[in-house]
Amino acid sequence: MKVGCVKEIKNNEYRVGMTPDNVKSYADAGHTVYIERDAGIGSGFTTEEYEKAGAVILDTPKEVWDTCEMMIKVKEPLESEYSYFRKDLILYTYLHLAADRPLTDAMLSSGIRGVAYETLIERNGSIPLLSPMSQIAGRLSIQEGAKYLEKPFGGSGVLLSGVPGTPKAKVVILGAGSVGTNACKIAVGMGADVTIMDINLERLAYLDDIFGARIQTLYSTPSNIQSQLAQADLVIGSVLIPGKAAPKLIKKEYLKDMKPGSLIVDVAVDQGGCCETTRVTYHDAPTFEVDGVVHYCVGNMPGAVPRTSTIALTNATLKYGLQIAGKGLEKACLDNDVIFSGINTYDGFSTCKNVSDSYGMDYKNIKELIK
Ligand SMILES: NC(=O)C1=CN([C@@H]2O[C@H](COP(=O)(O)OP(=O)(O)OC[C@H]3O[C@@H](n4cnc5c(N)ncnc54)[C@H](O)[C@@H]3O)[C@@H](O)[C@H]2O)C=CC1
Ligand SMILES: CC(=O)C(=O)O
């Protein structure tokens, strides 16, 4: 198959969909790989390294989009890329369609076959193409949280660990999955007072086993959330219902009870955010304030540490990517039905139930289209 990879064009996005090592794996399997010149430069991979690994280097994104049969990216395509969509193209990337109606419409009207990293769910319930970036975003959420709590950055001026004789900062984590667990690990490591909430009691039991008395676990209900927010210095929004818009657990009215200069890092912003007052921000201006509460809502947090993120992401995407390129999307699904769950759009049909439900759109079971 002809496989392509272009430079990411989202604001301050430095990750890339393929490393030179990936190129070698695809080339060894008999595929031709087309890479846009300088696509990997933000992650520290030079064009010469891609060439040495066997890639064909093309000068413009248009040449790569038009030549390839399967495009491997990181972030959702932006409007300027919609014109490259076509029916016989497989797009393998993050899509987050429930938070992006224009992209959903463009994908459906073009007939492109969109495989979304964030909805491909393994038999054990894990989300293997999301979790590496969730691990990174979870860890970063505390690092960024610590920074934006500093007074010169607009925060309340609280140090996460405190020092002897002063209170520790209180960190409240909403959602105890990959992001939440990794946020918890770093917040505990930095010496904060950590409460983590979920509706999944098994997850809370697991974290209780791992962290013991160093954390408080709490069942997630509206009243528990409201009372925790009133005490919090730093809140991490890390809930997910795969494919769906994030539930708005933090109501605007809760903000008035929060401490001035407290901070909400809404990691779930890529699915629309779990806070009513969330709006997307970028690394160059990551925060804004509502009712005295600072919000950090960057939709591509791992893009800030692209070297680590690109390697972690492509470690996970390679396995499924090689199956799709090697067998074609249809046979890859029939041989490994896990891949069905990644397909969000196919020949003009919306094939992810949670995306369809988010828009009240017709849904088509992908297994009726690929038999
Ligand atoms: N902004 C960014 O750069 C990034 C954002 N993300 C996003 O972070 C979010 C979380 O991802 P993961 O941790 O991988 O998901 P996950 O599926 O591992 O964990 C989500 C958790 O939310 C819990 N949950 C669902 N409803 C809840 C409720 N009402 N109250 C409390 N908990 C609830 C689930 O039980 C689950 O444990 C996703 O939207 C993901 O796309 C991930 C990576 C980077
Ligand atoms: C998951 C996601 O949105 C990201 O890594 O940018």
C-alpha cells in the first residue's frame, strides 16, 4: 500500500504520525512510504533519517495526501485539509468527531474511511491508541497545574507540596482512567493532598490498592463534585465516555464557591471538555479566567513534549497500522475485529454509535458494511 505522513499543522503541534523506525517497518513489509519534507523536525527526526529508512520525500502536503492510500497522522485534520479527503482514502489518526461537527460533516460528505485512535477498543476494554497520550497528558496536567498556580502565571500562589508548617495544595481529579491515574501518580509524588473521583468503583478500588492512604478516593456524584471543588486548589478534568462528548460535570454555578486563583486543567477538552465554562486553548495562550477560576484547556497537551509523545504514540499505532496497510481496512477488520471499533466514518456513513448519538445523526453498524 502507499502510506503517507504529513507535517502536523495545528497550533504548536510538534508530534508526527511516523518515525523513521516506523518507515522502516512499513518498507520492510513491502509498502511505499511518502513523507512530507520536514514532517518530523519538531520531534527531532530529520528528513535524512526518513530517507535512510526508505521513505520517498515529497515537498508539499498536497503531494502526500494525493499520492497515498492511507494517511497516518496525529491530530484531527483542520479545515484547510478537508479538500484532500476522498472516498478511497484511509485516514488513521485522532479524530474526536463528537467535538467537531465541521470535520464530521466533511468526512461524511467525502466518503473518507476514518479510523480514530481514540475509539479503537481492545477486548479487555483498554484504549491502546489513546492511553500513551493519556499517560503523558495526565503527567503533564500536574506539571502545568503547578506552573499555572504560580502567581505570575495568574494562579493563587500555592505550592503543590507546601512546606513544613503550611497546608499542601488540594488536587481533585475527576476521572480515574489513564489520565487520572497518571495525574494522581505525579501529584502524590509532588506531595499534594489528592482526591480522585470516578463512577467506576473497580477503578477506585484499584487506585486505593496502589496508593493506599496517600490518596482519598471518592464516588463521583454532582454533590461530591461541588463540595470537592470548593476546597480544591487544582482540578484535573479527565473523564471519558469513548466517542461521546464529555459529560459537563463542572457546572458554571460551582465556580463561585471555588477559591480565587484556583485552576481547572480540563484534559477532556478534546472531547468538548467536562466543564461548562471550558473553551479550547492552545500552548501559546493556554489559560483564561472565569469567575476568578483559571482554566487551562489545551487540546493537544502531549504536543508540548513531542519527542517523548511521538515515540510513545507510534509505538502503539504501528501494530494496527501494519495490519490495515498489509491487508486493506476490510480484511484487517475481519481478521481482527478490534479494528472495527476504530472506524468512525466509512463511505459516507457515520459508524461510531456515540458520535452519531452526540449529533442525533443516523448510525450504521460497520459490520453491516464490511462482511
Ligand atoms: N487534552 C489533551 O491533550 C489530551 C486529552 N485526552 C483526553 O482525556 C480524557 C480522558 O482520557 P483517558 O483517561 O484515557 O480515559 P479513560 O477511559 O482511561 O478514563 C476515563 C475515566 O472517566 C470515568 N468517568 C466517566 N464518567 C464519569 C463521571 N461522571 N464521573 C467521574 N468519572 C467518570 C470512567 O469511568 C473512566 O475511568 C479523554 O477525553 C481523552 O481524549 C487524552 C490525552 C491528551
Ligand atoms: C489524545 C489527544 O487529543 C492528543 O494526544 O492530542
